[in-house]
Amino acid sequence: MLDTLDYVSVPGSVRDHDITIYALSTCGFCKRAIAFLNDRKVAYRYIHVDSIPLETKTEVKRLLKEKFKEDVAFPFAVVDGDKHLVGFIEADWKLTLGL
């Protein structure tokens, strides 16, 4: 189901990881996370979860929580399908993404 969502793809010259960001359009931490990736020219895709229907949003959060065994907060980044980052702590993002 997560693969059928309408993500926005952001091109970048750094393509070391497959990164998907689940964000809220009004979230300051989400905006900082996206700016962090953009500033480093990292390719990623994202979706603003607050712009999709409530039932879909609920299912997205359920699936992410089930897969990663962690409550969903935003931004929620999935890295290479098996790692994740919750919230935006720049040091954690740098370490996980090797930046």
C-alpha cells in the first residue's frame, strides 16, 4: 500500500540511499529535514501525510509502526527500506545517511 502513494520525487546528485520521507506540510522539523537533504543534494521522495485522506493516513501510520516497531512522529524517514529516522536530529541523519 505504501508503494501506491503519490510521492514527490526530488532529484539529487547524492543517491547513496533510497530515502522516503513522511512529513507534514506545517511541520517545522519536517521542513528542516527536507532543507537538510536539499542543501546536500540528496535524492529522495516525500509525501505530506496531512494532504492525503484520513483513512489512508491512518493506514500509513499503522504500517510504519508495524514494520519498524516504533510510534510514528514527523518527519519519519525510511532509509533503504530497513532503517528509519523519527524526527529531525541532524547528527542522527548525518550518521545514518553517511553525510
